[in-house]
Amino acid sequence: MSSTGRFEILLPYYGDVPLMQDAVRSVLAQDGDDWRLTVVDDGTEPGVPEWFAELADPRVRYFRNERNLGVTGNFNHCVSLAEYEYLVLMGCDDIMHPNYLQVVRSALTREPGATMVQPGVQVIGSDGLPFDTLGDRTKRKLYAPKGPEQALLGGQELALSLLRGNWLYFPSICWRTEAVKRFGFRADLGVIQDLALVVDLLVDGATLAITPEVCFSYRRHAESESSAKAYTGQRFTEAKRFFLETADRLDAFGWPTAARASRRHLSSRLHALTLLPGAAKHAGRPGVGAMLRHSLR
């Protein structure tokens, strides 16, 4: 890894130009000289290369893919470009608060061996205002760990917690670059690839430092790729395959309680039930059927 910086902030971009520009500006508001922003454009929106050229900020690298790589493909391409010790793979419509890197630096000082850092996150809607969904309330109340506000977690205990219900906010996490490069994102997964990577890392001995200080805004859109795939049932077809494969893997690894949670995947099944009205409206019988199969079998 390069010794000229510590944090590689990666922005895989596709879609809304103004929201992407807001995300970039939020990164530029970070303090210190130990970071770099790398934007990888997977689209064809006009004016974007010119906007970055006019920005002319030496802390920013901009690339446009010759062809569309898709979500997971662009994630892996971003990771391949990372050269610093840590990376953040933030959403192109999310917002870093000015204290993001301060919070992460503090967590890594406290837990220098951590593979991942999950800081405090505020969920916002399309309009940028606080947006508290049923799913996010469930994350906080049922699945997120209780106890010390700052903690270092790992092993089967953390795997069990996340497979019961994934309470992480993937775009806000700071990762040790070497660990992510070693595994990458699974090319056969289009929605649940973040949880798959975390499981890979935990089996490899990784740890997660959590810290409560809010320093990141995670944006939820009804029109996001994960929502669209949920209404058609595609998300849950992928999820079921992942959870059952992971259960077999963790049984073989010697983590039986985490394996049972993965085999049951109750939170995913309940999530599918909550989306049935939307599926009936947007996707019709095929989407409803796929979600019922996921929920009840």
C-alpha cells in the first residue's frame, strides 16, 4: 500500500448528478491531508467529466468506465484502484459529515487491529431530511448490539448477529484495504454482496469496531436498485441462495449457531412480507409469488 495517504474514499457513481456532486463536496469538507477521493463513473451522464476537470482538486481522482460494469463490477473496480491502508466505499448519493474521518481515526486509535469501523449513521430520504423507516427502527431495536457504546466485535457472535438481521450501513463503513482486496465482492451477487463480504472477513478472523458518534448520512430511495429487485422478488431469490449456502459453510466451519440463523434468515423473510403490498402494485403476481415463497419456505 502507498505510504502517501491513509484513507482511500471510493465513490462508485451512476445516476443523479446533483446528488453525486453533493457527495463529493461532503468528502472535500473532511479535515487532514491523509485521504484521497477516487470517483469511478459507470454511466454516461453529460458534463460529469467536465465538472471534475473544472474542480481541479489534487485530492480527487476521476475515472469513467469504457463500458458499464454494473453495481458489483464497479465496486470491485473501485477496490482495485485503492492504494491506501483503509478504504470507504460510499454511496454516490450519501453524505459524509465533516467529522467522519475524525470519528474513524479515533476508533482506529482505540482499536488499531480492527478490520472494519462502523460509525454512527443518520438515515435520510430523497429530500435530504431525516427518514426513519420500519426497517431502520428494527435494526436499532432488535438486531444492533446492546451494551457498551464503543465495542470491538467479531467471530461467531458477530456473524450470528448480522445473519439474524444485518444492522450495518455498508456505505459508511471504513475497511482495511488489504482485507477487502483479498476477498472482493462476489460477482454472482447484486444486492447482498456487502453481507457476503463481511461473512468472508469474519471467517478469516476480522473484527469490527463500532462507535456511536453520528458522522454519515445514508440516503434511502424507494427507487433504489435493491428496492426494485425486491418488488420483483429478485432480491429475495438471491438472498435465499446466499443464506442457505452460508449456513452450510458455517456448519462446516464450526459455527453452528450462526449457521442456524442463516438457514432461518427470519429478518429477510419478514422483510419480504412487509413488501407484499408494493409488489402487488409494482410487479404483480410474479413478484408477490416470489416473496411469498421466500417468506414461507
